[in-house]
Amino acid sequence: MAMAGVPDRPRGPGPTHEPEYEVIGGVIDDQPSGFDRTSPRTGSPGRPAPQFGTDLAVAWHSARTSFTSWRFWVACALGIAAAWGSAAAVIAVGEANGWFDVRVPGAIYLITAVFLALAAAVLGAMWGFRHSHGRVPVLLLSGAMRGMALAALAGGVLLAVGSSVGGPTALTGAAVVVIVLEVAVFGLIGAGARTCFATAAPGAALAAVVVAFLCLGNVVVTALLLPGTTGMDQASVPVNVERDGAGRVIAYECVGELQPVEVAHTDRVVWLATANPALLLGSIGADMVPPDNALGWVMSGLQWASDGPSREVPCLRGESSTNRAPSMPVALTGLVLQALTAALVLVPGRWLAARRLRTSPRSS
């Protein structure tokens, strides 16, 4: 019997053939299309299938390849050891040169946390460079998973150091969050640098330049530009001055006529340094450090510098503290600048990779 006009094959000698069937009005498609044909609740066609679950599964598979590699855990250990060693070296040099008037309690704990942010950025770029394939959400999620693994180890070390030398334990929580963010964001930078070129060497050079600028170069450029921000302005006389525990002016009223004063408009250039991972963590941790701590004052210095001369010169242009504009958190500014940098590297890299794929001999 024939189906849909397709005759039965004649019986006879030779190999036996399976009957063929023709589907009327369409074809059978057993491949996933990325769209649900019907909604389980309403039955309406054409709704997209959930993508986040797929991205999460692919990201976990990518991260698991790292977790099962001993090189990953060695890199984590070396990064944490380098952060602790750098902090110890800074304290030793500072005490030898009289940078601290007295021994700062918990200095090794505070500075280690700051250097761990730098280690997370470098490791994140390296891991992103090695795992550069996949959709952007997959890269971001897998980077965050690797960051969680590093943050778990680093957080344990920080808690151990903090309990032995003293220090605000809340800073460990801030460090864990920043480490996860830095590994994820700098992972996008590493992945973008890798896809910008067909070979690994130029991509590695690009990633190294970008990471070096964000981790060190931006601070150097800011320091070089700061002397050029000095200029003349006018200020009146502050009265009813209030200070915080560190002796910094936080509230005042203004009287008298305006007089010329020299000010430094640090807010014009200091935004360049906000994307530095160490300064980013320092600005977040400043609120968790006692105000009488010398390092706490240094950690909050970036926020004060970004607020401009109104922080250092009360009654600038005759304005009291109540009329001063609210501060923009430097941590938020730094994260935005890091994200923009990652986009500037990742978007051209993806475009160049797609272009190479279209023009490759295999695609023709």
C-alpha cells in the first residue's frame, strides 16, 4: 500500500529496503531551534526558550574545566601569596622610611586585602584569555564562578590574618565581593584581547597593556597630572566647624567676604585612578576601617580627592557644607570605567573574530 503517493518498492532479489514515507505539508525537525513552539501555560506559539539556564550550564562547564585543573589552584595560591608578600614588603619599606608615625594595627591585613584585588584582576584576565569562546553572558558567568573560587580561598586567608593581627572583619566581605567582580570584568578584557587577533601573541600583548594600565598606569598618570590642577579660587571664612574622628572637616557655615585662595581641582584628573582595582577596594573598605586608623585615612583619600577642592578648602566660593553637592561614590565610577574598558576591547574583538570566520577559506 502506498502512502502520500509514494509507491511501494517492488519486491525481488537484492537487499531489502525500508519503506519510505513522505511528510505532507512540512518537514520533521528534531533539532532545537531556540524557540518554544508553544507556551506550557497559554499554548501561544513563538515564545523564546529560556536562555539564562543554558548560559549558566555552559558557563559551569567552562568553569569546571578550570576547577579540575591543578594549574588553576596553583595560580590562585600564587596570587594570594603574591598579595601577602607585596603587603609585607610595603609595610617593611614604610617602617624603614618612617612612612608611619606609629605601627599601624592590622596593617598587613588591610594592605593584603588591597593587593588581593590586583591579583584578582590579573588572574581574571589570564583566565578570560584562555577561555575566550562563548557568548558574553557565558564569559561573564564563568568568570564570576572562577572569581568565587578565588574569593573563597582569599577570604579564608584574610580572616586568618585578620584574627591574628586584628582588623575589621567586614573588610573581608568587601574584598570577597570585589574579587568576584574583578575576575569577571577583567576576564572579559582578556577574552576580548584574545579574539582581536588570530594568533595568541598579539592578543596577550594587548591584554597585558590594558591590565597594566588599569592596575598601575592610571595611578602614575594621575600622579603626574595632579600638579597641573592647582589654581586660584575664592573662599570665605568657615565657622561652627565640625570634624570626624580622623580630624577631617565634615560640616561648617560660612561668613565674611570672599578672599583669594589656592586650590587643587583634583576632581578633574583623579577619576582616571578610580578604575584601579586596589583603589576601588580601598575606597569601599574605607568606611569599614576605624577613622583614627592612619591607613583608613589613606583609603578614603581617593573619595576626598574625587570630590574636589571643596573637601580641602571649606567655604569655597562662600558655600556652606549643606549646599555642597553629594559625593559620587568612586567605587561606582571605577566599576563603570572598568566595564567601559572591557566593552572597548570585547566588542571589536568579537567583530574581528566574526569577520575572520566569514572570510576564512573554510567558510567559502
